[in-house]
Amino acid sequence: MVYHNINSHNNRYFTIGENERQKFAFSNIPKQIYVIYSVKDTYKEEFVANKLVEAQINPSLSPKMRHDLIYVLYTYRNSFSSDNKPSGTIKGNEVDINLKIDGSYPPVLRRPAYPASPRARKALKNISKN
């Protein structure tokens, strides 16, 4: 929780968490931007080199946006399909769906589309000829 107070203090400050004793003034924030370099992730580099080779990422993206996109693709890489793994396959949760029905249909489904008596069929033929 960040608490921001501008009314009861001369300077604007904020606190982090529930500790209201430790206050950070907005005026003390340095103007420089510090970049934190992380340890190289070899798995991520292999993912970018092997899997994203054919990806056409928009060249107009800023480096930060490109980095964020690659981060999302790498983090959720198991959600996407590939040549070896079709979309929607989860190991251990395979479902077999049988599209063929064995046995006979119920009597209601075996009826013709438009049941008619022989007299009604003869009348329909006469009407359709005229």
C-alpha cells in the first residue's frame, strides 16, 4: 500500500506498506534512471534464437516494447502451439472424442423427414405436377 499525504506535511511524501514511520519524499527521488542488468538467461536466448527466428516482430516497436513482448512470449511459451506440440494439448489430460455412434438410432430418429400417408403422398404428387 502506498500512502500519499500532501495536506499535513510541508513536503510531499509517500510510504510503502503499512509502516507509516518510514517516509520517502518525492523531492528526494533521483532524476537519473538506473538500469538493472540481470544475469543472462541461456534458455531465453535459445528460445529467441530457435523459436522466434521466423517471427516477424514489428520493427517500429521501441526496444522496451520489444523486450516486453519477448518476455511475455518466453514466459507463456507453453501456451502456444508448435510443430511437435499441437495447440491445446496438456499432458495427462488427453480426451478421446468418438464421433461415430455405435448401435441403432432411437425410433424417433429413424422416421422420414416428412411422414405422410399413401393418400397424402398421392395428393402431393398431383399438386406438384400441376
